Amino acid sequence: MPTPFEPIVRFIREIYPNRELIPLHEPVFGHEEEEALLACLRSTHVASTGLEVAAFEETVCRYTGSPYAVATVNGTAALHLGPGDLVLTQALTFAATVNAIRYTGAIPRYLDIEAGTWAFSPAHLDEWLRHRSFRDTEGTLREKSSGLRVAACLPVHTFGLPAQTGQILDCCNAFGIPLVEDAAEALGTFREGKHAGTLGVAGVLSFNGNKIITTGGGGMVLTHDEALALRLRHLSTQSKQPHRWEYIHDGTGFNYRMPNINAALGLAQMAGMQARLDSKRAVGARYRTFFRELGAQALEEPEGCQWNHWLNGVFFRDRSERDAFLEYATRAQLGVRPSWQPMHLQEHAGAPERQYQEPLPVTMDVYERLVNLPSSPIL
């Protein structure tokens, strides 16, 4: 007997024909990637030394407009390079965002996202800063309820959709806190001509296997601050001082530098970046047209933005209908997923500070109703 979900499954199979199992997002490789990897292997420079790492950083700088970039072993490592006390972020995110905060001994404080961009809400940030924070006698910004220092603001460009970073930055500047952007999912996303991750003190990209381009694993820090870029590069290579033969380290560092062989793959992938984006935009347009005709709400591109369409998604009426579709589509071998379970609901990420947590109505609505759909580029 047909179900209400059968037309959706049939439509997804029309987008990705001749496939039994359709993943959520898979990488696309061709001859260019094979040649790049072979050339790197022949050079024997496959670890953290070699020309490809620097070339990959320069290529991403040109594409994003960021003056400096530091390639790291993964996106989590890129986020980890800096400590703090209290970090304002969002609960609707992959666990890596919060894990990186926790690595430094800092505590996340979760604010809501906004409808439309489905990313960090500048209105909630402004409200929180005006009513939940104060300056102590030394001028340090602190949270009223806990007394913790507000060290940074870390918004996420959710599903690659661009947050209203300009408004968020204005808020942060007004209260004197640094803005760090989690743009892990947002390579190829622009708002008003500015690439995601390029307005704050730093922005972070990910090149995991399910991203727009992949280096197998890998990440990158974007920044306008030359001194910060040099510091991060130094930290990511075990804080080793340059010397022709001596191993001298001037502090505790990390083994976070991207290997050269990964960068070689990234360079080849960047060469086909526009084709990937064009394909993903075409897939997204097909989804939106289909769901409009079906009378359902899909993720939309905000006005004045260029969204990379990392993941397309559709909203169901409630949690029950969402779960019924997930069950049906999974049995049909479609790689569909709900959004991540919000971090404030997860014991390791929400406690012991849960008593300070405010309601997050938009976050919960997205979690309970949204399903992400297969979104791989078709090249």
C-alpha cells in the first residue's frame, strides 16, 4: 500500500538514479585527484612538510578573501587552538563545536538560532549580553548568574546556511568579545559578498569526507590577523622553533598540522569547486520546487546570500511524522538524517551548567521537525 512518504522517496531516486543506496553526502573524485595524490606520493613529502600544504592555504585564501589561512588535521583541531572561560554558542551543532570548547576547559552557554537562517541568532545574543552579563570592577565582561568571564562568541553556519555575521559582529564589538566563526560546513557560502568565516577574529573550515570538498580529514583556520596565523601555525606543529637540526620547543603545542598528502587532494578538489557548487544549487532548486508543490517547508536560501547547499532539508509537521519518515526512508536505503540532537540536551555537553540554560524554542523546533536529505553533487 502506498504511503504519504512514497512520492518523496521516488523523487529522491529521480535525482540520484541507478543507485540502490543513496548516501546523505558523498565525495566525488576524478582523474585530477588521482594524479595529485600520485604526484605527492612520488615526491615522498606526504606528512606535514611539502609544497601542497602552503599551496592549499593560498588557494583557500584566494577563494574566501581571507588574508591568512592555517591548514590543520581536522576542523575540530582548528577550533581547539585557543582557551577561554565562557563561550556563547548554539546548541544546534555537531558535537565537535562543543568538544573544542571543552578541550580548553571553557564552558559553553547555548543561545538560540533564528528562523530563516537557522543559524545563531543575533537578537538572542544582544538580549543575553544586555540582560545576562555585567562588567566587574576591572572591566571584565562576566555572566551574572555564574560570574564566569565571557571569553568569546562562537556561532555556527548551520548546514552551510550563512548566519547574520555582520549583526553578530556588531554585538560582539559593542561588548568587547572576540567572534570566532564555525564555518565548518560553509565553504562556498557568502553573505553580501563576504565568505562565511571571514568577519570574526578567526573562522574555521572543515574538509571532512562529507563536506563540499574533502581532504579525507582536515580543517583550516581563516584570519585577518597575521600574528594570530603565525601563532596558530606554531601551535599546530608542536610549538617547534625553526632550526636546521635542533628540536627546540618553546611551549606546549599540538600535532595538528595538515599532512601534505591531504593538502594535495584538497588542491585537486578546489579546482572543481564551482562545478560542485553549481550542481548542489541545482539539486537544492529541485528539492525546493518539489516541496513547494507538495505544500511542505524546505530549507531556503536567505536573501542576499549565496548558500553552498551543503545539506538540503524539509520540515515535517511534528516529531512523530519526522520519525515515521526517517524510518520509512531508511528502510528504502536513503541516507536521511535529522539535525543533531541539541547539545544542551546531551548530558556531557549540557551539565553541570544546565541550571543556567534558557529555553531554545527555534532550536527545538528544528530538531523535532527537520530531516536532512541526500545532497551529494552530481558531476
